[in-house]
Amino acid sequence: MDRLILRKSDVQAFLESFLADYRVVAPRHIAGSDFVFDDYRPGQEVRFDFVNTLVPPKNLFFQARETLFQISGTVHPTILPKPSAKPLAVFGLRSCDASGLAFLERFFAQRGFEDDTVTARIRSSLRMVLSCHTPGDNCFCVCCDGGPALTSGFDLQLADLGNRLLAEVGSESGRAAVRRRPDLFSAATDADYSEKVRQLAAVDQTFNRRSYISSGMKRISLARLTEEFWQDCAADCRGCGGCCFVCPTCSCFSVTDKPDDEDHYRRERWRDACLYEGFTREASGHNPRARKAERLKRRFFHKLSYQYVELMGRHGCVGCGRCVTTCMGKLGIPDFLARVHDECK
Amino acid sequence: MGFQVTTCPGCACGCGVLLEEERGVLIAAYPVSSHPVSKGSLCIRGWNSVDSWRHPDRLTTPLVREDESLLAVSADEALERIFSPLKEAAPGSICFAVAPSTSNEDILAILRLAHYLRARVCGFDFSGVPTARRALTSVLGRHYCSSSLTVLQNAQLIWMFGADVDNYPQVASALTTAESNGAQVVSFDTFAEPDKKRRVQVFVPPEEFGLLPVLLQKCALERGYILPSVASRPGFGRLAAQYQDRSWLPSSSILREQRIRELVASFSTSPDSAVIIGDRWLTTGLRALEQTSQLLQALALLGVEDRLVIAAGEANSWGLADLLAPHESDSRILAGLLNGDTSDIAVLVTCGDDLLRSAPCPGNLEEALGLVGTVIVLDRFRNGLIPFADAVLPSVSFAEMDATVTNTFGMLQRWRQAVTPPGEARPERAWLGLIASRLGLKSWPGTPLEWWMTEEGASSPYDGSGVRLLYETNGRAEWLLREETNLTLVRPSGSLTSRTPEDRSVQAIFTRHPANWMTGAWSDRNEILRRESAEQVLGVSQPDLDEKGIKSGGRVRLVTQEGSAVFVARADGRLPQGLVSLAEVTGSREIPRSLLAGSEEGFSFQPVPCRLEKV
């Protein structure tokens, strides 16, 4: 793997070299400790002092609402060509989110039904990952193979070494990215790499949260949890769907066809949540998961059962901790796993 | 792509919301982790708050009535139609009815125009907030309760009074946190929570809501649980003396004094205790204001007046109550209207929301609206008032304007514009400004901040420098109301229990419709509201259904002394035997007007003795 050094003061120039060919996205400060991934504007300050965004960068690829295609004509309908869009160049992705994108890519390409909207965006994107040296209060990626740094699944991986970044090239796209401004990069030394390794070892000690993930997976997969346990969880769940919306690996959606005018129609897809009562309600009115407890059970089964590990190559949690932040019922993944652990003591 | 931080319009919690916009279209809403109330969470309404923005019933052009139908017209034509009735109406015969979803600046604009027209202004807030604010003012001498939810999160013992906290998810969240830290929760309510097994649930019949706080006071005084700081307060000695003679205290077969004594004892000895008062407490009972005042008095005697949370209200219920406080006497106009009395109203202007859907007895209101000379509607949607409207002016959503709203803790927060309003839609203050200009009122502020510099803004209870800071620095929300308690104790004025007829089999009470909170997207919610409304659903306890041989989903007739109505019965596990529940969305044209009781002191829904018959 190529290892290079990029000075922080050169990051702006590096990002601006992509603007002609890419839609460049970088973290932007919005309020308090909140950041979002938003379009990078020339001259914008590049921030490295964020933990992570609460709005997951998956929404750049799997948008909260988007038009999948438009149809013209009712007698002889024609699908209109999609407007072309620049590929995404995302700077500052955290390791957990990059892992989530790999999961989403697999999900949207599985079983021969490839959704080219999401997969094309992911595959054409340039993913510049920023490994973590300060975990957030709710982060637990170390328990989930989600971080704080990656060994694959990125184009460039950057580690913060003070006023410099150690850049590791993880793909041919990453190599091509470096070639855009080779003057900004210099070769990294063994000492630089040792510094990164030392940092990561230190980071591992600073995580506040741990999760009982393997024992939880076992109990969920083997259906060792009682109906009463799920009822208790349902009593605390507010059914907001927030855990699904912030999760880097969640992919629930619904589609609808709607008219623009007499001759034009569009198919829209919007984010949905498996915790919503309407998500599995059938046209007849019958709902196979009418009770919240059943929906919760389904959600955690999808996230953590061996059956889905087999299907998706990994479990559905990357340890970003967003569900912990957003859940009002203390049912984020580590809190839920702690309940499972207590239940089965 | 763009993002804008604003405030959720879903309820009075006032959570921080981050709106995502793309090419002028709202895409999604997200929480804000650094927001002091929501701290990174939102409820189902907040997550789906952008769905109302794209609703198909959205109004985008002014409408005026021509030959029984409403026609889309230009703004000028609509204003021309409005001009004459407003100009010619006699002083006092114009009534502005303002929804609790209206922003503070829009309320200030309404007050300015109303003052110029010598019109009356009343808020149509049925959430119980006006009651709570009046009780807080009269007993504690302040307008708000605790300044944050931390009091709940850190509590070891929590009392809840008629609180359906699922409607106020941030309160529910704080409660969950407290419970997970080992807090004990005691719920005093007519409704049970079957899934909350850890909680102590004390059943209080709705007709005894007035009795419970008096018993709490009595037990607190008897057992000497009063804190020295409370005992030294003005009026305390007088109150204590009143309890020397206990003959006026009614006896209750259900609320046994011994049980209350035990509860008061454990509450008084708990180092960290807190209280939630919910909208069911504030709106149900014989006299909502009196029972709430007595409850606040009991809690003040127990020394927890600084650890109260009120779980009630819509987006700006508290701002509306603050700004309309000097106009409290005008609320009688609305009470009359709800009872079908339109004698005082020549022109009715409704602002911000659907008065019909909010009203407890929409049938009576529909009758009254048919008799009002001119009805002008300012709203975002084609609402239930449209068939009665002579002119309709399209207003804007929370994401389309700059303004402020006040949450249940007295926290003034910004609504920030994220997208441009569609078509002719504009903020209410902009429409009112156009009307004012035609009527000859010259002075009309432009920016939201300028509204706080007007006579109306300057006389509001808000700190002007705090408002300026909020706008000029684009800063974070500020706590603007820091209030000291000034306790005033009062004895109940009347009988504490209702007389129930011998042949009573059940009592009917109003409640909020669960579809508001249990569905996902807005469109889903409306679909369910329509279906439920069409079916006229009546919640009935399983024992009552079994006793009458009625299946859930079967039809039942609810018979009162004054009339009857047929409903679809639905088993409701939260209801005790002997109580049936009408959701407020249910059309209740055949239900007698006596359901709306106590209009002099706010809106309390008196439980009505009924008989239930299988159809």
C-alpha cells in the first residue's frame, strides 16, 4: 500500500483539484458540536476537529428522497434519460461510515436485483477516509470491525499527524486522485507510519463503550429471547424510526408513482423505517408485524443474526454510535445488547 | 444541497431540527445533537416534519367565494374582497382566532391589526397550556415550570398526573432515562399503561381529578411533611388553619386516604423527586383551572415546585398564552362560538390551523360558522374551514419563514427559512400587512426582529435583548425567562366531586387521537385520521365489551341524557372498566354540548355519564 504525506494546509488545494470532475463533499460546521457532509465550496475551511456527523454520509448515496426515473406520455410511455450527475468525492468519511457504504453497496446489488442508483454512486465515488484519533462518547466501532481505521474499503485513508496527514492509497481511484496534484504529496517515512500505529493503539484505550455483540448475536440468532423481553423493549421504543435513518447500514425505503402533470410521471423513492407500522402493512390492510415488539424483533434480527451475516458478509452494525445518540428509549445497539446480556444472565 | 438548523413544529418540546434542502425542495429532517432539548433525538413527527411541506392539500393561491364555490384569484382580488367586511364591521365584532402553531411574530402582527380594528383576539389552544399558565401564575406567581428536562433525568421518584408522555417524546425519553437509572414512577391517571409494568399506577376517576390534589395537601399537612422553607411562606398559616376543620373534605371510595398518605410519605422522604403534569390532567375534569391550581399548591407544599415539567401544548402554545395573556377575556368569544353562539361576531379571521379539527365539538362549531357574516381563513392547507370561508389566504410552513416560538420551558427559539414558499403563500404577518396597508395603517414592521421593537413586542413578557441576541448573532437558543416562585395559597371554591346518576354504566371522556403519534409519514397519518373519523371510533375497555357482549369492531350506541350516537367500538387496553374514550378527531355532532364544560376557566372536558348499548 502506498503511503504518502499531505500537509493539512494543502488539503484545500487538493480538494479543489476535483471540483471540475466531481461533486466534492466535506464536513461543514452547522451548530454547537454538529457537522454535516455538505458540498465543498472553493476556499472553504476544511475541518478535522469533528468526531462524526449525526446525519450519516450514506444520505449522499442513498438519498432521503429522490426521483428514480421520470416517464413521459401515457399511451406510449417513455422513460426519460436521467440527468447526468458528477461522481462524488467525499472527504472526511469516518471508518465506520466507509464500512457502512460497503455494506449498502452489497445490499443494493444482491440477489440479481441491482439498484444502479445507489451502487453506481458508491462505485463511482472517491472515498477519502479520515481515521479517528478521538472517539465520541457513543462510539464503539472497535467492537464491530468498523474502525477506528480500515484495512480496505477506501480510496484514500488519511491519519491525522498534527499538521500533516498520512495518506494511504487503497485503490486505483485513490492512486489517480493523488496523480491530480502529485506536487502536494511526499513519501511517508517508517516513522510516520509508526506514529499512526501508535495513535491507533492509544485510541483503542479511549473508547467509553463496549458492547456484548457476540453473545447478543448468538441469542438473537437462536431465538433465545422471550416474548416478554421484546414487549419490554417495545414499551421503551418511541417508534420514531430515527435509528434506521441514522444507521450507515440501514436501507429501508418505499416507492411511489406520482404525476407531475397529465403527461409526465415520476417514481420517487424515500427513506422509510422498518419500525413504522405502515412499513409492512399490506394492501389488504393486513400487517404481518402490526405490533411494535414484532417490528423491533425484526430490526435486531436483521442487524445481528448469523443468518444475515451469511447473506451480507458481516453483521449490520459498524459501531458508529448514532443509534445511541438518537434513541429516546435507550435501545441503541450497545444498550440493547446490554439488555440482552442482563436478560440472559 | 443545503442545510438549515431550525426548530421542530411538532409539539411544545421544541426540538432542534436540521432540514436538508435540494434545489428548493425539502428532502429530509434530522436531529441536532448539540440542541439543549433534543440532544440528537427526534420523535416520529420531527423525523417526518417535511412531509407536511409537500402535502397535496397545500394552499398556494388565494381563494374567494363566488356563487357557492371558491375561485383562485390574485392577491389583490382577495384583499379587495376582504377589505369591505373588515372596514365596515362594528368595533368589537371582528374576532381573530389564533392557532398555537402561529409564530410569536405573527401573533404580534395579529395583535397590532386587531388593535387598529378594535377587534378581539382569542387563541384556540385546547391542549391545556392556557390552563397551566393561569394556574402557574395564580399559585406560583410565574409563567413556566422547570427550565429543562434534567430534573426528570436525575430524579429518583417521579409523580405523573394525567400525562400521556408518548405525545411529548422528549419527556418520555427523560422518563426512560430516569427509570433506567432506577427511578420509581407513580402515575395518577384514568388511563392505564399495560406495558409499563415497572410503574405504580394509581387509578383516578376523571370526576375525582379535583379531589386528589386536596387529599395530597391534607396528607402533607397532617403528617408534617412540609419543608420549613414552605411553612414560612405567606399564606401558609391560613391554609393550614383551613385543614383544622376537615368536614368540608369529601370522602372518596376510590382514592383512599391511607394510600395517599403512603405515597406522600415516600415522596417527601425521597431526596430527588420530580413531577410531570400532562395534558389529560389539564383538560379533563370538573374545573381544570381549579384542579390544576390545587395540584400546584400541593406540590409547592411538598417543595417540588422547581422540579415540575408540563407535558402539554403545540409548537407555540406557550408563546400564544404569553402574548395573549392581556386578552384573556376575549376567550369567551371562542367559547361562545364553540357552543354555537355567533351573536357577537360579524367577521371571523382564523389564523394558523384548522379550528374545526381542534375543536372538541366540531358539530356545534360548524353550525356557528354557517351563521358568521364573513369567514377569512389564513392557513397552509385546505382545512375543514374551507367550506365556510369567504376568502382564503395561503400562509407558510415553519420551514419557509424566519420567526420565533416558545417551548414548554419558556425557551424562545428560531424558525429559520430553509426554502421559498410556493406560489402566493406568505407569512401571516405579510398578509396582515397588506390588509393593514389597505385599511390605512401605516406603521408595519418588516423584519421579524422589528416586531419586537413595536409596542406589542416591547410589552410582551420576553426580554428584548435576548430576542435581539437570538436574531443578530444567529446564536443558540437562550433561556429567557428565569422566574422566582411567589407562592399564593387558595382553598378550593366548590364541590370536589361530581354527582353521578344511578343508572350510569359508563362515563365518556375526550382524549387525543393516537393516530397523531403512531404512524409514520404525514400522508399515512391523514389517511388514518380520515378512516377513524369516518368510522366514529369509541374506545371501550375489554371488561365493558365482554359485559355487553360486544366484539371489538362492532357497533355500539352511546346514550346520554341529551342524545345518542353510534360508534364502532374498539377495545382499548388502557381504559379501566366504566370509562369510554372519544378521540378528539371523532366527529361528535350528536354528542351533547355539556361535554364542553368550564369554558369560563379554559377548556376542560367534563366526563359525561352514558349508557352503552349493543347495536
